[in-house]
Amino acid sequence: MHDAAGWRDEAATRSLLRGWRRAGAIDAATSARAQTALGGDPSPAQWRGFLDRLALWLGVALLAAGAICFIAANWDEMGKFLRLYGLQAVLVLAVVGAAWLGLSRLAGQAVLWLAMVLLGGLLALIGQTYQTGADTWELFALWAALSLPWVLAGRHAALWLTWALLLNVALSLWLDLGHAWLIPLATNEELLSIGLLNALLLLAWELAGARWPEFSGRAGRRLLALAMIAPLVFAAMDDIFDNGRGLRVGVWFWLAMTAAAGWCFLRLRRDLPVLAMLMLGVIAVVTSALAEFVFTGNETAFELLVLAIVVIAQGTAAAFVLRRLARGETT
């Protein structure tokens, strides 16, 4: 195994063997023989594969940032023609380079990601030059729409996650044109909308993972789960602290999505980091409800101590459950 995926699989196998050994499922001799069969530390080939991928993605990210910063730094010295057609030329070169390298190869997919970022820079440059009057959210929506064919052609998780980020930014700006970037400052309706969008994206990611390999990784699933859980938790907390709200839609929606996600990632596809996020959200909402409905608002030191004990107890219970689940995966 000389690639990054093989390295991760080998590390997971070693962890599984250690868990079996602690649980008594295998003896020390069997564990030692299995560890020996796996080999020693990561080989030079595995290190080279990891560093090659790291350098590739860092390189294209720096190229994208360099192109945008070069135009921004030389805006006054560069004419309209040079700004627009220069960036278009770089964009065309990136697309041609991706096609030449091959979209089935990681290098071609990384260069296509570079073209996707440059496309956003070009759209922003056109809007800044001609002052079309379009709202910012329209820029990101158009960016997502125009880059979708490239995402479909590239078939890489980084492309899909970047496209999902564009959808999130477009929706956030459309809802309020600004402060939705800071989730705690967004309104309840904005938070629910963002959470619902990411819940749909997460569902699509999971369904696609059964057919296409670019969706089979764990990083994309966990990032989308975080993007779903965080706004829904804040929406539920906003409902709790808003005494004038009647139906408390945020609380009920958060509860339904937490139950559904918990069942899916416990029964269908167990993922402990996602379950840990869900438990952290439960702790935050339960603690908020306790602080709002049990305490009067003029908390004494004793009440604050009780609240701290409740938080510690919830964290301890969550850690115990997660450890039991992790131990169950090794038996």
C-alpha cells in the first residue's frame, strides 16, 4: 500500500488489532504476528505519496490566491482590458491544463479546482468593473451554476465540497446579505434554512456514496454534518431564549434532525465523530433549556454550580457512550 488511502487503512487496521487485544478477542502472539505482517512505520513511498498530494493542493491554492492578489494589488496600474482578458487567459489555460493532465488523475482534478476558483474571481472582476448592480448572492449563485459542469466532470470530493460551500454562501447572503456569516447572529429562519440545505446535501452525499467513489470518504460527510448540526443547534437555542416564541419550530426541527441523523449514523453507517457532534449539540440545547426554564435569571453561585455539574455529567455520559460504541467496533 503506497498511497494515502492505504496508509489510512493500515492505521485503522492497527487500531482495530489493538482494540481486539484489549478486549481479549485475540492473544498477544496473534496480535504481534498481525502487526508484523502489516510492516513497520510508514514507508518512504507512503511519505512521498502523502507529501505529493499535500504539495499539489497547497500549490493550486497558492496559485489561485496569487492570481487574485496580483490583480487586487495592481488594480490601478492595470487597465480594464488587461484585467479582464488576462484573467480569462489564465482561466482558459487552467481548463486546458486540467484536460491535458486528465480528469481521472489527481493532478487534473486539482487544476480543475484551480479553474473553479479563478472563475469566481473572474465573475467578481466583471461585477466590479462594470458595476452591474447585482447582489452579492447572485454572484455566488452564478458561480455555483457555471462551475457545476466542471464539478460533474472532475468527480472529486474537493470539487463537490467547494460547490457545496458556494451554495451555502449564496443562501446565507440571499437571506440577509451579511450577518449570516456569523451563525450566532443570524435569525431563526436563516439558521433553519442553512441547516435544511446542508441536511439535503448530506443526504445526497450519503446516497451518492453507494455508487460513486468520490463520495465514499469520511471528511466530506463530517464537514456537511457539522454544517447541518451547528445552525440547527443555534436555532434551537434561539427558540429557547426567545420567551415570546410560541411553537418553537427551531427546537422541534433540531430534535427531529438530531434523531434522524443519530439513527442513521448509529445504525446504517456508524460514524463516531458525527455522533460526537450530535451529542455536543444535545448538551448545548439541554443546558440552554435548563438555564432558561429552571433558573430565574438572577442565578446564585449554587445554581451556577448545579449548571456546571449538569454540563460535566452530560459530557461524561457522552464520553462513556462514545467509548462503548468505539469498543463495540473492535469486538
